[in-house]
Amino acid sequence: MPNRRGRAASSVRLALAAAIALIALSPALSLTPVAEARSWRYLPPPTGNYSPKHVWQTKDNCIWAAGSMLLDKWSHGRVRASQYTLRKASGDKDGGSTLRDLSRAFAKAARVKLKTPGYGGSMEWWELLDRLESGGGAVVVGEYNRMPPYFSRWSPGYAARRSSGHAVFVERYDRRNGRVWIDDPLAPGGWPGEWIPVDDLRRFADVERGSVQAAATPPRRHPTTAPLVDQAYRLGAPEAAGIVIVGQPLAVSVPLHITGGFPRPAAHRLAATWRLADGSRTEDPPTTRSKPVRPSGSGFRASLPVPQEPGRYIVDLRLAPERGRSPARPVGTVEIRVVGPFAATIAVMTQADRVVGRPVPLTVVVDNVGSVDWRPSPERERAQAAPAAPGADSPAMLTLVWRSGLRPDHEAMSVPVGLAPGARMEVDLLVSAPPMGGIWRLEAVIGHPILGPMTNMSDAMDPVLVTFAEPGAISDI
């Protein structure tokens, strides 16, 4: 029988063999520092929704606890190193550790090449968020006193200090809701983490020369622009001309304000859904799209085809990316009046109450919003403007008519309106009143010697209602 010493040595050998077998079969490997990193361990960019185990930091170990979670996240739990192992591998003994120290620790303890600002790599803020959205994670360095009270509740005394450098682990960027999942090493053991607004994390983070002080898993792709759905892109209300001529494009601009150091977004198409303001259907296709446009410093500017049917339209606008699967982003609604080449707008100002038999003072403003020249041929020739219609020796005429559903129409006055395209005429008139009392509606008709009466006049002028009293019924008018 073996002696006591031999039995003890045999037990040690068996225990060591069992330990080696256990390590070989284990999916997660606890690491100890090595003297030199002879070859890099390749860890591909993480995928899926794997979240690391929470690491509760010991004193002055926030960057090492967060780094331990980063390594766990990066390897999907297959490679792990404790906060103590990482700190020892870095050689740091005095505290005040930096991201460069973390890079050295990853290299020595895990043979993983971790790029950090000033140590092989750097990121802008939007690039960090893009990595998080693609399944990555990061250690972000900042000031704890810049956190809102709720998110610094794990150590309010430390958050009250003027100098409160801290490191947290973040992952899972939710672009649409503008939030990031945070795992604070100051939280006690077993804490699962929580969502934090991106703006709060941005205030916490240190950013130097446009580079965020963070160490992150590598990108799954190399984007050049961020999606427009990001909270950093704020779109203003769309701006468009209220009137457009059939056959001409509608110019639309959408203001864009960018925050957080994000780049200008990629090219987008502006899409418009047209519907008649009165609710009736249109024979034209309900949706038109612009060519891809890249935003300038002020925003997006695009030209849209318009329906061929004149009328008042409500237009719903949205921006859709030229490429990719990001959804279209609604930008607002505008009201557009589509007119033919022979078109006008008319505004009439007068009092709402008058007396039968007394002339009615009016101020009339007429705009030629079409492309037809209303002037007679001699005036067009003197202005060296090519006529849009065959020659005519007289200008277009504006006729004002009083209408009532109970009585015959009464023509108030006719005046010439020889206007070039884009011109305006403002004139004060004294027109005749209708012969009988009651409520009368003033309407306008514009006729051209060649083109005849203008159509769609109901869209050109807002209703003007005047109540006429019999003489003596109202003494102070």
C-alpha cells in the first residue's frame, strides 16, 4: 500500500487533472495576467441581445468593473476577467485609471486588442451610438455629477463632489425613443441595469476634440452617416409656396437642426401624398416623389411633381431614405393650391353692413399667379414680353357681381386688370349697391379676350358677405 505521502501526492495530481478538465469543458474562461501578448485573440463584433453579468465595483474600480462587463459582452460570456484581474494586468496600483490602462489590461490579460481614444482608435458620439445599436457595448467615461439625481442615486455623496470622474457600461441603443441601456458599476450586486435618455448620457460623457472618451466593441459595419430617425436630427415644419401652376414643380424645404456632433444624414427622397381639401377624389396619382437630395446646412430642399387637376390640396409630406430599411419620417402637412396657366388670387375689403342705394367703397387686390400675360398686345410688346396667348388688343377684365339666392344678380363694376405674370394690382373702388336689402355675396369674375372666363374662381377669392338695410333702417352707417 502506498504511504501517506504517496497518497497525498496522488490526490493532488487527481485534483489538478479534474480542474484542468473542468476548465477545458467550461464555456467561460476566467483569466489571469500573462507576461506578454504574443498573439491577439480575435473577437468578432457581438451580435444579438446578450447582456453581461453585472459587476459591482470595489473602491476606485469603476473602469475595471465596466471593462469586465465589456469583455463579457464582447465575447458573449466566453471570455471573462474580473475587475481585479484587469487592474493587475494593467499595472495600475494608484487608482485614477484611464482607458489606455484598460487597453493594456485587455492586451495582457485576455490578448484582446481594445482601441480607445489615443490608443489605436477614436469615435465621434454618433459612431458610438451606431455601434451600440448594432449589438455592441462600451465603457463610457464622464463626470458623475453631470448625471441627473435618479441615475446617480447609487452614490449621491460622490455625485455631489466637484470632481467625480466615473465610468459606466452601456449597450442597446434605442434610436426611436432616444435611450441607452446603462449598467452602473456603483449599483449593488444583482442589479439588471436600466434605460437612460441619450441626452443624459451625453451630458455625463467626456468629449475631447469631437472624440467621446469611450472604449467600445468594434463596429459591425462602417457607416458614413447616421439614420435620420436618430434623436439628434430635429426637423422643422416644411415650407412651400401656397400656389403652384400645373406642369411646374413644387419647391419644398424642410429645416434640419443637428445636435451632438452628428454628421449630415444621407440623401433622402421627399414623398408627398395629395388629397383634395374638400374631401373629393382626384384622378391623378395620390403620391409623388422627388429625386434623392442631400441636405445642405439649412436642411432638405426638393422639387415635387404636382397633380394635373387644379384645386386646393392638403399635402402630407415625409422623408424616406434613398437606401436602407429605415422607415419614412413624417415631416408635416401643407396646403397647396394648384392652378392653371390662367389663374388669379383676389382679396376684397369692405364693411359688412351697408345701406341700399349708397355706393359701397371697396379695396380690391388682384394677383396674376399664373403664366398668362393679361396685358393687351401693345403693352406686352413694349415690355418685350412674349405673349402666352394669341394677340389681343384689350386687357383682361375684372367684374364684381352681387349675388343672392333670392334675387337676380346685380353687376357692381368692371375694371381692366392688365397684369403680367407675377404682378399685383391694388385699387380702391366705389361700386353700386344691390337694389334691394338682405344678405348679398360679392363674387369676382375675370375674363380674357382670348381665353375667356377664368375657371376655379371659387378658389381664388374668400367669401365676402355684406348685409344691406333699407334706407332709414340704420342711421349710423
